[in-house]
Amino acid sequence: MTDSERLERIARLLEEIRDGQRETLALQREHAQKTQTLQARAEALQDRSARLIGRAQKFVPFAMLIVVILIIYVSWLLFRVRPLVRGRC
């Protein structure tokens, strides 16, 4: 193998390495873009979830108050109706 053939072979190998590095960099850029998009979607989902939890935290005490009032009302109805039924017999 002559020196010029060796130099050509080295040049081809270096070109292949360069091309491989370009492809690798392109894949890394694509991956980074996908990662950024996914991160943005995750942050948006977390924000939406936080707003939903905030609304639920405001609603639950109100709902519990209504449930307690209804339990008291039903209990009152039961104790009020029961003596009336006994009195008729």
C-alpha cells in the first residue's frame, strides 16, 4: 500500500467519523427538542392539576357541611316521625 493510498484511506475514515458525528449531533438535537416538548407538557399538566386540587380543597369543606346538615335533618325527621307512629298505635 502506497503512501497516497494510506492518506486516502485515512481521509475516508476521517470523513466517515465526521459524518457519524454529524448524525449523532442531529439525533441529540432532536432528542433535546422532544425532551423540551415533553417537559413543557408535564409542567402544563402539573399546573392544571394544582388548580384542580385547589378547587377541590375549597369545595370539600362546603360539601362536608351540607352532608352534616342533611344527616342532622334526616335524624330529626326520624326522631320526629317515630313518636308520632307510636302515638297512633
